[in-house]
Amino acid sequence: MRQIDLTPFRRSAIGFDRLFDMLESTARQQSSENYPPFNLERVSDDRYRITIAVAGFKPDEIDITAQQNLLLVTGKKAESQDNNPAQMLHLGIANRGFERRFELADFVLVERADLNDGLLVIELVREVPEAMKPKKIAIGGGQEPEAIEHRSVA
């Protein structure tokens, strides 16, 4: 396994601690677990889609939690109450629980989630508040600036 040492960058880049922590955390997670598989796509400039393969899970067995800058998707299979005497000869469909974490950029919100044909599709949108958007500043039309009178306080 390759390990990237970010120490030199941490010493010279002030205020990027969260980014470095996220990179190291992601490297640890990807090397240890790859279930369930997922796709991440950019639909447009401010829209994203996560598609997770969750075959065998029902909507009430999946929990999606959106926090500030974090999306947590967990799945936990309900205990089977079957009294069926049949024995499983081969278990190829994963039946284990899972937890997937996705780091979200600022102002990225979950718009909706749908489960269809064993695929959980989560739609994300980036909504930057009006106060944070760039604004065009008009330049004045050549008027002389007015003089400000200074009064001395005696």
C-alpha cells in the first residue's frame, strides 16, 4: 500500500488542515473497504449524483444522514424471521451491513434519494447563498467626487 506523507505541506499551508485530514482519511477508507460499490458523477456545473449498488436492501434498511460537509449512508439488514427449513447452498449476494462516507464541499446539499432496481441514487446540488456569490460592481460615470467637510471639535 502506498502511503503519502503530507507533513511538508502541513508545515507550509496554513488553514488547510481539514483538506489534509480528508485526504488521509479517504486513503485509509479506500484501502480497507470497497463494499458496496458506487459511482460518482457530475451531472452539471452544480449538480452531482451518487449511485450505490445496494442489492437486497429495502428502503427501511438504509439510512442517509446529511451533516455539515458529510454524507453518511448506512445499511443494516433486518434479522430474518423465516422458519423455512431450506438451507442456503451458496450465498453470493452480500448480506452484510455497510457504511459509506462522502465528504461534501461547502454549500452542497442532498436534494433527494431514490431506491430502484437495487441502486440507491442520491442527487446533490450546490447552492451558494446570494451573499457569497460574486457581484458585478458598476463604475461611476465620470462624476467628480464630492469633498467631505472636516469640522474640528473645540
